[in-house]
Amino acid sequence: MLESKNCLITGSTSGIGKEIAIGLAKMKANVVLVGRNKAKCQATLEEIWRNTSIDTNKNRVSYLLADLSSQASIHQLAKEFLDRYESLDILINNAGVFLSRRFTTVDGIEYTFAVNHLAPFLLTNLLFERIKASSPSRIITTSSVAHRGARINFDNLQFEKGRYNGVKAYRQSKLANILFTTELARRSRGSGVTSNCFHPGGVRTNLVQSSPWYYRLIWAIIDPFLVSPKKGADTALYLASSSEVDNISGKYFVNRRPDGPSGLADDHDAAARLWKISEELTGYNKKNNEFAS
């Protein structure tokens, strides 16, 4: 089903993203990795070549460099993709961070919110016309069960007031992923583009490797209960390839099944409000894009 389809995957040089890339390459898709570090991208490229049977056509896997904390870099990423590829059949917004302290990006935005939510929002919008022209096509975003119990604090969206809480910031960003998915599905209805998100499970990744020792200790304690990145990638690969989800959009998946997210994730007014704020924070000009009108 995916042979010769173009797939763009953010956060694809480690963990879940790398396993998604390997899985798609095994399905003979044309895989475009996105990473910040050229050496890591090249190493991932070579690992995919070793783990798949595509040696006869190595051009099937390539990479683009981007820093998803920078909106200028996201614009450049979109431009480079559009210049090089005539279609985009599957976009997988997988990149994510967890930070124990508050940092701001070069754009002056709280880092977790910028990378985990605004980056997929902006990249998707910049590429949407190409995705729509490639329809039937799919947009898949990595969320998390961590969204449960979270809320979008519109009065303190970037944790500028009070003490920063990395766990709350991460959980809010994962809830934002779901709200983005549902609003995207509503806005793209009838376009031939589906939008879904998923919880990969508790995955053994390097998400907290740069966090203080106590976060790493907790991660080490729960490690025996975590699943492998390969297992965590399973639902994403299902959403990318299965005919069972051809006409399903706006859903949150767990273990290949649509799952009811938290009640707040079904708040359509919150989703629309978040979309508008996201446009403002990214400077995205909806007048120049039919999709966002």
C-alpha cells in the first residue's frame, strides 16, 4: 500500500520516530527523516539501510535538517521539502521534548509548548496544500495518555506566572496535540486528508535523559514496565498504512483502536481557541492558505 508513497517524519533519529521510519521503509515507502543533527541523521539513514531490503534503491530514504524549536527553521524545512518532493502522502508529527526547567526558544516561546505543539501546527499548515494535493493522505501526531487530567491554561499558556512545572507543561502539550488533531480534522473535512493522533504506550526512550537525577531515577525504576520503541511505533505504522482507517479522522488511538480521550480533549471551543492562539504565536497568515480559513 505504501510503495513509493512520500512520508515525512519529525523526531526520526531515535526512539519511536526511528522505528516508525524503519517500519515505513520496510513497506517500501519513500521516507524523509527530520532531525537537528546531520551526523545522527546520516547514522539513522545507514541503520535503516542495514535493517531493510532497500539496498538497491537507497534514494528511498533521505533526510532534512531542522530545529523544530525555531519557526524560521520550520519554514525552511517546509520550503526544502516542497522544492524537492512533488507529493506528501503521510506526515508524522512525532518530535517531542520534556524539560524540567522553563526555557524559551529563539522566538521567545516556552520550549515544550513550542516544540510539542506549535511545531506540528506550523509545519502541518505550511505543507497542507501539498498534502491535500496528494490525497488520499494522512497526518499522524504523537500524543500521550499523559494528557489525561491536564488542561489548557489559556491564562498562563506558557507558564510565565508562578513556578514552572515540567510535568504540567508536557501534559498540556499532549492535550494540545489532541485538540490540534480534532480541529485539523474538522477544518480538513472533505479534502481527502485524515488527521489522527495516538498514544504509543509507556516507551523506553531518552525523553528525560537531560533532566535532573530524580527524573532519571523515576524513569529507571519504571523501566521494567516500559515497552520498546518498536512496540511504541506500532500504532503509528497502523495509522499510516491500514485500509481500516481510510475514512477515520479526528480520533485518538491506543493499541490500534480509537480510544476516548479525556473530556477536555473533546472540547471543541477549546480546540478552536487554541488554533487561533497558535496562529498568532506562529505568525501564520491564514488569508494565504485556503485550509486555515
